[in-house]
Amino acid sequence: MTNTPCATPNASAVKTRYLHDAVKDTKARLYSGPCVIASVTGVTSSQACDAIRHVRYGARWLDFSYTPPIRRTRAGEIEQALRLLGYVGHWRSLPDGATLAAYLKVRTGVERDHPCVLFLSTHPVAVSGGVFCDIFSGGIVVDIDDAKGRRKKVNRVLVLTKRVAPSTIASRTPAPKTGANGKAARLFREAIKAETGATRIKLTAHEVFIIRPNENGWYWLGSRENVEDQILRPRPDNRLAGNTDAAAAYRTATGH
């Protein structure tokens, strides 16, 4: 695979009382550090891991003969990775060691509605307003009342209050294509929406995820290659019929 930098989203205001489902776009296990980074920023788990790798090794990790795995992640690494992705804030220590349940009741100011990374006794979690996300929720955003580990003690809180210009992060994922290929990619997304009724689509290098109306969380539609094949070559036994105008437009743009 060609080594290319992976550009992150443009800077904008921090969205309050909101977290993203952490989309796991590889077969690797989802660990707590990448999970909370993905939930706060909306990047995929592999992009979150790339941000942590960039913090640990700089762009030189692309010269390694292997991709360094990301398992345990330190608090400082999460803060720096979020900064690379355009999110900054401030720390607050909780020397009294309040439980998660107790902290949630007494939090005030920006901590009540801004995205925060809480470091519990064993792992980090993401909280924003009344929603919560961590590895024990499977990377899915849940109501704060349904959060597990409410008796665990909160040691530190990273409150994210500002968006800044994101940095380019070293990645082995190919950069998005532009020009004619960019038009085809747009038509591909439109075809998936038309074929599935999805309101949101997330494409990775190898997989397709969607969110349908009145559904929470990302649904794995299939491998990117398989989804594309179903749209380009309609067959009666396909999950996607390939009979929408958007699908036809995509076939025309790609010469099928």
C-alpha cells in the first residue's frame, strides 16, 4: 500500500452534548484509547490509532517494516492525538477520587456539556452532556445512566473546549482520490444512500458502514469491493438491487 499522509477534518466549533459511535474499521481489537479519540472526533479507529502512532514515533513509523500496534495509551498521548485532530482543552485533577456516578452529579460549567475524556481507575472513557462511550459499550454511544463502571473512581478529566487547525497525520491509508475519480466516489456514496435509504455513510479503504433512519449506531453493510460489485453488476440474489437512478449514474460514470 502506498504511504500517504491522512488529512483530518477542518477546524470548527466543538459540538456540545454529542459523541460519535467509534467505528472499528479493521479486524483488530478496539482498545480504550483509540475508542475515546474516535468517539470525540468522529474519525475511525484506524485513524485514531494512526494519530497515536504519530505522537509516539512521528512520521518515521512509516519506515518501519510493520505497523506498530496500539494497545495501552497514556493520558498524554490521548491529549496530543486529539490535538493533532484539532481538539484542545485543559486538564482537571480530582484528588478526592470521586466515583464516576458522583462526578457526573456534581460537574459544572463546560464539563457539563463539552466532550470530556475521563480517566477512571482502569481506562479512559468519553462523556459529553448526557451521553457516554467506552470499550465496554462496544464503542457505541449510550445514555449516561446506562454507563458501566459507575463505581470506578475518576482520576483526571480532559475537558475539550476548542477546535484548532488539525495536523497532517502519517498514515498507510491512501489519500482520497480527486478529479474524475473524486466524482465517481461521490456517485458511489449517492448510490449507496439510494439503495439502502441510509442517512449517513462512512467509507473506509475496505469497508462500508451506514446509518438508517431511526437507527442508532453504524451498521456494517459489507466490504467495499462487494458493495461496489452489487451496484455495478445487479443480480437477483444481491442484497442491493442496483436499480436506482443513482446506481445507474454510478455505472455510467465508471463505464459499466
